[in-house]
Amino acid sequence: LISPTWVCFPKYPFTIGLTYSFIGINRDFFLTTQISYIQVVHVVLRIMFWIECLNQTHDLGLGLTELSHVYDLSTFGNSRFLFKFKSGKPPLVLKTKDNDGA
């Protein structure tokens, strides 16, 4: 059943502080990749959320280019996506390696 007026969102993005409509790197990521936010695992949302927080707080200007230097976008299962660290690259955001489902 598809509704022309309603969209369902999972709870998780909002529990970490995201608001709809997504802004900054979050918006750019989903527009560029053309994947749905529901297709990414929680750690992807956490990484992009904290990058956006750092951008807003410190005016760093981190974007998709910097994200792509550190992470590869990988798929598994039913078109679910996650970030994998590139060999030898330090993470942009610490303590987001595990997808704890929180």
C-alpha cells in the first residue's frame, strides 16, 4: 500500500538528533547515492550526523569528498548499505565503528 501523503520513517535517526528534512552532508549523501535512508545501517547515520555537527560547530566544511577518502560504501543483504574503512585511513568520527543498533 502506497500513500501519496504519508511517509514512514524508522525511529532511530531521530533518536540521535537528526531532523527531517535532512541537511548538509546527510542530504547530499542521499541525493548523490540515490539510496533511501532506510537502506543504511545505523552507523552510517551516526557518522554523517557527527560530521554535520562538527561542520556546524567548527565550520570544517567536511563533505562527501572527505567521506569517500576514508570510507567505501558497501552493500550486503537486501540492498542494505554500510561504510567500510579504507585501509590505512583514520576514521573521521571516533567510536562509530560498530553498528550497535542504538
